[in-house]
Amino acid sequence: MSNRPFEEHNIIGDKRSFVFHDLSRESEECAIDEIVEAEAIQLFGPDEPSEARNRGYKAHGACSSGAQEAGAA
Ligand SMILES: [Zn+2]
């Protein structure tokens, strides 16, 4: 990907909405670049959905593991 400051992270939070994204399942709806431009990125350590939830973030529907069952290819 392009100039992202979080190459080693998959779990990316949006500080404005308290929603987190899983970049391994990133979709267009995630608009990650827009979060970067707004400088609203939150990284987590460990880089896991459970840690994001512990911090009060909610999974983004389009890229959460739950979306897998909801179906796509
Ligand atoms: Zn997302």
C-alpha cells in the first residue's frame, strides 16, 4: 500500500468514531486513507481486535470477522 504509517498493524482505530478496522479485510467502506488524512488513527498493542474492544472501540461491519459469515465470496 501507499504511504501508511502503520505498516505492521492490521487493527486501525478511528479516534473520531471509535470504530476499528481490520486491514486484512479492508474494503472500500473503511476509507482508511480518509482517517489518515484526518490524523485520527489509533493503533493498538497488541494489534488485535480484542485489545481495540478493551479500549472501547467497536468493529467496523464491513471488515470485522463477523462480516465473513455475512457473506461475500
Ligand atoms: Zn473497516
